[in-house]
Amino acid sequence: MAGRILAFSGKGGSGKTTLAAMVLRELLRAGIRPVLAVDADPNATLASTLGVDVSGTIADLRDRMGETAQQVSEIPKDRLMGQWLAEVLSEEKGFDLLTMGRPEGPRCYCYVNGLLRRYLKELRSNYAVVVVDCEAGMEYLSRLTVGDVDVLVLVAEPTPIGLTCVSRIARLADALPMRVKRRVLAVNKVNPLAPAGGRAENVQTPEVDAVVHVPFDEDLYSRCAQGKPLDDGAGKTARSAVEELARLCFPLSRQGAQTPA
């Protein structure tokens, strides 16, 4: 059964990568495993947030295959792609990480993207959950991920600008050739200066199925500012909200994981 896809998207600096990493850790604590983490943001920071060393990216494979496709080889191209994909998959305790890398360049990669879609579909079937850290948009996810998005987490700072940005992302998701089954708005870094969660008059907010307010957490801020990874002890102030967000993303029970739906 294909893993449930959880996609995190939001404006740069909103904390989407931090929340994606925190939710991943929460899923692991609840017994949900294995999990595939996918960094689909060209400004890739999910690996450092999780404390993972990356040996290569999907973009590297795409360029490599683009060159190989012009050459005569005894090894079928699809077999080569499978071997190379295994090389760039970072294996950690309870989860694996796949980094997409930079956006496409001027060359045509239609053939290569077709191979990637095929292997990502096969790869997805090996995991209970796929956590995707998107850029401020979802085009990359649409090109390289097969199937629907089970939960789209729209991460916004508690400001009119932050809410406006995720509203635009939600409209973009509607225009892409995939279906989003559920939407959750995560209003992040809530503090006394924004007691209403960033709501303001004349600010359009996206239509969502649920809203979670994540309080500002000094520990998370300090770790991010110092470039320290987030371990299981990170973000105690935000922990309760992260647990709620994880439950909205995946059916959890206090006794542990439930079977993926």
C-alpha cells in the first residue's frame, strides 16, 4: 500500500521545515515507521534540520541520466536510475531522506522525470508515511510525485502576509493535476503580539479542514539560529500543538500506530 503523503508548504521563514521535522519525529515516537522524508525545496534545509548527511540529490541523478541517455550502454536506463536512486537515499533510524535539489535547468528532462515518477511511486510503497517539505509552491511536488496528497499542511506566520501567502498556495494546489484530500492550516510562532492567531480584517484565509496554533518556542528558535538539528527533546513549548498536528496528519492512538488508511 502506498504511503500517506503529507506535504508542508508555506512562505520562506514561516517554519514549515521545522514543523515537518517535528511532525516526522512525532510520528516515529508514535510507532509510525518507516517514514520517507522528501526535501522538495531547492533551498534544501530539511537534512540539516534532521541532522542527516546528504550524499546526493534527485537533481544530480537527473543531470547524470540526461548525459547517459545520449550514450550507448549495456545496462538499461531504468536499472541505472534504480541503482542511483538507492545511492542518494539517506538511511536513518526509522526514516529515510530523499533530497530533490535545484529546479530544472534549460534542458528538457521529460524522459528523466518519467523515470523518476516511476521509481518514486515504487519507493513510496515501501513507507507508511511520506513527509514532503515543499518550496513556497507545489509545482515540483506535482511533477515528481505520483498520486494524491493526503494532507496539505499550510504553514503561516501569525501575520496578514503569512496568511495571504498560504491562501495563494492553496489556490495553486487547486490548479495542479492532483487532488488534495485534506488541508490543515498551521499558524506558527503564535506570540502575545498576535493573540488572535494573525487574523485581521480584509485578510483572506484559505479554506481548510482544521487549524492548529503553534506557540512561539524559544528552544526551536535557538536551535534554528545556531544551525542545530532537532532531536526528540526539541521544542517542548510547541510539543502539544505538534502532537495535535501529527494526529490531524495521521490517525494516531495513544497505544501506537494505526494501520494507514
